[in-house]
Amino acid sequence: MSGKQKRSTGRFTIGLTFALLFLCALVSVGGINLFIVPLFQAANQPPIVAGFSQIAKATATVDFEDGPPPPATPTGEFPTPLPTLSKDELHKLPTAEYPRDAPTLEPTQEVDSIAPTLAPIVSEEPSQDWIVFVDPNLGFSLEYPSNWFLTSPGNLPTEFLNARGTSVILESYRVEGDTKGGVPKNALKIELHVAPEFALYDSIDAWFADYEKREQNSAQEDPTCTLSDVQSIKSNDVELVQWRQGGAGEPAGGLYAAVGKGKWLYFFSAYPANSEYQNIFDKVVASLKIQ
């Protein structure tokens, strides 16, 4: 190798060595800034726990001898603290004891008197004054005691009347609202049903014979069903039949009467048959007048 080549090789080696040293220096400085410096700073900072202990020490120095301060109001101002009472002043405060002369309040009403009073059902003794009821549909009329209670459907449509007829209910009592007990034994309820079924018969006796046959057939289901005291009566120029009837469904039995005119059958029934007002039933039936 010539001297010129040796000098060139030596300069290249020296330059490469300086480049490597410079690169190592840069790497070292970067590592120090990234790792060594943060660790050193963290080691020199005071611990966080020490900060909390300092706060606790500062809090402990607050004087709470008169109690903690009251909470702040919505406006940010603290309200005026309440005065502190001594033991002697506390003993002078009023107690919850009642004075000896205070009146004692006691209930003055019984429980039964507070509960609503239920009136019993009363059967009215029939008045001596009788009034006349005139049916607005067929024009028939009958009489009854003025203090008894009569109910009728009033004016009926012609189609309904011709198909179903009309009715009248007469009672010696009236049930309104809540009542105490049942219907008294001496009460009497009279019903009159007028139906368009008499056109098939030429007399009331013929109708009653058919009625009696139907009741005998129904007696197979109720052997206790009986008809008794049957009698034919003429009243207001019309023939009527009157009888008693009882059975298992009617332990006390009922009073019955029937009269017919034209196509209309007037059928009376009254319950119970042992009512003390049986004579009123007879008088109501006898008062019937048919147009």
C-alpha cells in the first residue's frame, strides 16, 4: 500500500470514530432526559400523604369550643348562631306537663248513636178513607185505602199493551232506602195483572176449569200445591171466581180472584193468605169496575 492510501484510510477511520462518539452522546443525553431526570424529580417531591396530614393538622387547630359553625345560607352568609343556655336556664324551660285543673275530654256519645238509625218496615192500618184509581190504558177502576201505596206503569204504548197488558200493585207498606228487619206479618200486598188472554173462553168458569187443570199438572212437581175455598161471585154485573192457593213455594198461601171481559183477564193475587187484612182484599176485588 502506498503512503497516500495509508493516510486516506487513517482519516476515514478517525472520522468514523468521531461520528460514533457523537451518536452515543446524543443517545445518552436523550436517555437522561427521558428516564433519569423524572425519577430524580419524583424522589425529591414530598409524599401526598404528607399533604393530607398537613390539612388534618390545620383542621385540628380550629376552635370548636362553641360548636361547629352553622351551615351557610343560600345567599352565602352564615345565620346568627342561637344563644347557648346554661344548665340553670335549661331547668327553667317549660315542661310538657298538663296543669292539674285541665279538663279531661271523654266521649259523650255511644257507638250505636253514631251509626245510622235504620227504621223498621211498618204496615199501615188501612184508613177509613178510600180513593179511586182509574187505569189510563183500559179505563178500569178500583178503590183502595188512601194511606196504602199503589203503583202502576202509567200510559203504555198500544203495541205493548195489546201484547202484554198492564198491572197494578197495592201494598200496605213501603220500602224506601235502608230498613231494619223484613216485611211485618200483618202486611198485605195485592197485585192485579191484566192480560189479553180471555178471548179464548166464553165464561170465567171455563177459564178457571182450564186454570185448575194446569195447576193439577204442576202439582206433579209440587204435591203440596192445592186450591181451596173456591167460590163464584157476581160483582158489578160481572162474574168472578175467588179461591185460596198454597204450596211449598207459598207456605202461608195466597188469596186469588179472576174476572174476564172481552179479551182481557183481570187476575188478582194477594200475600199472605193469613194476613189480618183479608177483608181489604175482598173489598178491593169487589170495587173493580170494567169499562
